[in-house]
Amino acid sequence: MAVRIGVDVGGTFTDIVCFDEGKGVLALLKIPSTPKEPNRAVVDGTLRILKQNHLGPASVKFFIHGTTVATNTLLQHNGAPVVLLVTKGFRDVLQIMRQDRPRLYDFFVQRPDPLVPRNLRMEVPERMLYTGKVGVPMSAEAVADLICRVKELDILDVAVCLLHSYANPDHEQRLRSWLEERIPGVRVSLSSEILPEFKEFERMSTTVVNAYVLPKVAKYFQDLDQGLAEARIRSRLHIMQSNGGLVPSQTAQRHCVSTILSGPAAGALSGLRLGQQAGFNNLISIDVGGTSADVSVAHDGHLHFAEESEIGGQVIKIPMIDIQTVGAGGGSIAWIDRGGGLQVGPHSAGADPGPACYAAGGNQPTVTDANVVLRRLNPDYFLGGALKISAALAASAIREKISAPLGLSLEEAAEGILRIINAVMVKAVRRLSVEKGYDPRDFTLVGFGGGGPLHTVDLAMDFQIPRVLIPPVPGVSSALGLLTADFRHDYVRTLLWKTIEHRVANIVGQLEMLKAQAHIQMKSEGIRSKTIVYYPSVEMRYQGQGYSLEVHFTIRELSNWNSFHELEKRFRNLHQTTFGYSDSSSPTEIVNVRLVGIGELPRPQLPPIVRGKKDPSGAFKEIRKVYFQGGWNKTKVYERSRLKYGNQIPGPAVIEQPDSTTFFYPEQTAVVDNLGNLLIQLGAK
């Protein structure tokens, strides 16, 4: 009997999905997170879900985990002290950053402080040329004093970013060997391994972030590995990366910067897979948890990737799914600013003490409290009744902190909280859709997370999106997304070749070298060669440009080309689409060659649900008054587990299930498809 388990740890809840491959049965569990010791909720929850389903620890064949430890370490600025070693003359690159400014006309803009202060940035007497040839040799004698200074600081985390190490990593590798020989327990992050491509600041910043979060992330993975072993779970621990692929935890411990968006990436992947299974390829996904909301976009069945990201003020240049995260979740706290205006978030009540209605000591009004007051959430059915919550405490917190100071009724204050948090989410959706040139009316909005189904319809109405998809288990869909992921590694090599001076065969040769590198690494991680698929691309630009575009093709296509004519044609078409113009007379150059190695894994196939009639009365629970659009309205309440394929539920309606609650308005209709998805038709054009 083979069992696959996916665990997603959020700021408020830990979501666990258990899939029995033999029976095709999916089980789920949602428990409060343990922020002070996050691995405890993972291990305890795993054992609990196995016991509930009469499964033993030895049955777990594959264990996949999405984590926010790296993200939180960076956002909370509580990582390790780091020493940065750079080529002589480049000590202040991390401080100078780049010429661009976040707000062009703001003369008082404040840049974030570097993670490494100037006194911990040290210069190495060496110089590597961009060709890979040695300009100034580096010797052990020349850096002996430098290594002694590092040792005296009693700092064990060192980031090394030497000039042009992407062209020749020899100096960085020798420096690591000397550090490890003379400083016991030192942890060294090399830029030639973390980001082996040109652009000094981006490479330096990414390497520093890796060194900064490494101790906490590595300890967390080690503790989790040990906890699973003690629980007699024999499966290797696998970690979700920001690019939507999996790696073994041992790899993630060394290259932990790749886990910065581990949890949100699982949600983005889940939104794509669930939407595609329902027959849609243009998808906007929003995952609303207890602390934040994560938005991602897929167009024509492909997720958007960001060339670089900025998180906590730090630039990170690794392949990441393009995700907009905002502090808008069920635990987001409502407050009144100095001007007397109502604000919601970004601070969250989290899991401890949680919203006021949890009756765990929290007294701040939150989005969850507002939904309880408006009776969109049932206090007696939160987590299926496993967690009793207090409507009285929710009302008291909103009345004391919001409605009384603003002179509003309790219901007006609660509805105002929801309107504001929805507006925050709308901005995140706009950044990845309208501001990227997409018309949201051409998309389906997928809503999941514990709070997503309560808010998604409002967001769709703002953008005139005609359809909302609520998956069968929205509250744990990110954990389910983990079970649909494949192994993935990204490889890159900087070339800076003028196309007129090279032949296609030269690119083929570079890709073959990257394939050999991928094969060795993925084989060492237990990935079978016959499951590996390669996706090549090159980054191209017009000569003289500072930024490039990624052009995709297959290795077979490239091998059949006698010249770069077809590649340049694709680049110019992409340039026209992206920037609105192209120039057939300007010469081009190839900046980087890239290769993505995917080790494909089997994905859980959920059986179709039982077919029923249009009438959903078999799932009817009660009629309750729910507050919306300025008044109390009689609203039918349904049990999600009793709905059948073909049921049509007219609005207004509340659909309850243990992991989440769905709400929609009059003149809207929800239809249950054969996979158990709720398709809410808004009728917008």
C-alpha cells in the first residue's frame, strides 16, 4: 500500500493531504500551526491523519512539504549574521545596488539596509576576467590574514561573491576549501553555485540571502527529518521550491534561497492543475490563508515566472513563479489609523492567540471575526466543529475597537472590514492581470485557502470575471498542489555571444554540457533517467540593451536549424509582443543559455463524483439570516460533501465544509461539475 503525503505550513494553519494510491482515496486534515516549533505540527498532524485513516507510518511512500521558514526569516529580519567576501574594489556593491529607484521622483526614498553591514564585507586580493582567465592570481598566503579575521568574528555563515565567478568558479571554490580547513563548522555559500550568471549585484544579493536564511532553514529541515524518522516514516523528505518543483531536503538545505516562496508556489501550482482539470487554461488563482493572500496567473496553461523578485526589500534572482503576496488573510487585524480611517492588515493575529472568536486570548478584531458576525461563517462548524469559536467574542472585539469609535453599527463595521480586505486583494490581482496587459474577463478565478471561497466572488465582481471555480477541498488545496509537483532543477550559463559570430552547433554544445550536469545531479537524488524531460531556452537581446527576453524551443528544433534565423525571428516576435516594437535590422546577442530539468512524478487522479439532478435539496442544511449588501437576508445553507455532479445552487447561498466555507450572492448560480468543483457563474461579459 503506497501513500503520498503533502504538508503545507501556513502562519495560522497547517494543512495535510494524504492520498492512498491503491484505493484512490484522498484524506485531509487542517490543524493550528505551532509557530514557535513549526515542525511539531507537521509530525503530529501526519501521525494523526495516518491514524484516522487506519494507515501505518511505513505506508508513506512519498512525503512533500511546503514551508514559509525562509520567507519569514527574511521578512522578520532575524537571520544569521553573515560575512561577505568580495573581489578587491567591490566591497560596496551590496550597498550601491542599482541605478533604478523604487519611486522615480521621490528624493527622500529610503533603500533597505543591506543584510551584511560594511564592517562584515571584506575584500579578497584576486581578479577573474569575464573570459574566465585569471587577471590577478589568488593564493592561500594572500588571504590567510583575511580568514583569520573571519575566524575572530566567530561568525559561521560566509557568502562569497567574486567577480566573474560565473565564467570560472576556481577562486571561489579554493576560498571555500581554505575556509573549511581553518574554521570548523563554517557554512559557505558560493555565488558560482547559487546563481552562476552575470550581473554582480543580483548575484551578490541572492548569495547573501542564501547565507542569511541558511542556518534557520537547515535546522528546520534537519529537525523535521529527525522527527519523521522518530515517527518511523521512512520516506525521504522533499521540499517545494519557489519554481514549483521538488528537491530532496538535503539539496534544499544548501540552496535554501530556492525555498523563499515554497508555500505560495504550491498554491499557484494547485490553482493551475485544478483549473486545467476543469477545462480552463486562463486562470487567476488566489489563495487566502490566515495571514496572507497569494495571487498567481496562468495564461494558455502556463504559469508566469518572474526573472527576479524583491522580498523584504532584498533582490533575489532565481526562477520563481510570479506571485503577489499581500497581508490579507482571515487573521488580518482591523484597526483605525490616526486620521480616523478604517484599515485592515497587514498585521495578523496568526495562530497564537488568533482571532478574537478563537477564545484563546486574542482581543483584536480580524477578518474571520467579521465573517462570524455577518454569519457567513458558522461558529458551530468551524473546522467541521473541531474548533469551537465564539460569535460573542467576535462581536465584542469589533464593537469595542471599530464600530463604537467610528459610530457605525456592528454589521456596518464588519462589512466595512470585508470591503477593505477585498480591496487589498483586488490590488494584488490587478498587478498580475491588468498591469501585465491581460483582460481579467478572459480568465476564470480560482479561489482556495481557508478564506478564499468567502471572498473570491467579490473579487470576480470587481473585475467582471464571468466565472469562479472553488475546488473540492479549497482549505487544503496548497497541500494538494504539493502532490501534483515534479522534481525540478534550473541550470544557466552566461555566454554573451553575438549571434553573427557563432553557429547553432555552439548552443547545442552548451546545452549538452548542462544536460550532463543535470543528469549527474538528478541521478544522485534518486531520479530515474527515463522520467527526466528537458526544456531549453536562451535569453536574447539587441546588442547594447541591458535586459533580455527568454526565447523557448526544443532541442530537436535547435538541432534542425542551420542558422540563427528562426531563433532571431522568435525573439523579434516576442519583443514586438512585449514592448510593442521590434527591429529586424539591429544585430542580436545571446546572453544566457538555460535548461530546466523536470523529473516527472505520477499525479493523483481523483475519481469523479456521483451524478445527481439539478435540485440540490439533498445537501440542504438550514436557512439562516446572513448580512450582505447592507441588510440581513434569508440564505440557504448547504453541506458540500452531500452535493452531487449536476446540482445547481441558486444564490444567495452558503456552502459549508470542514476546511472552508463558500458564499455567493443573489442572481449567481453555482454548478457542481463531475470532479466536485463548484463553478459559480456571475453572468458578467
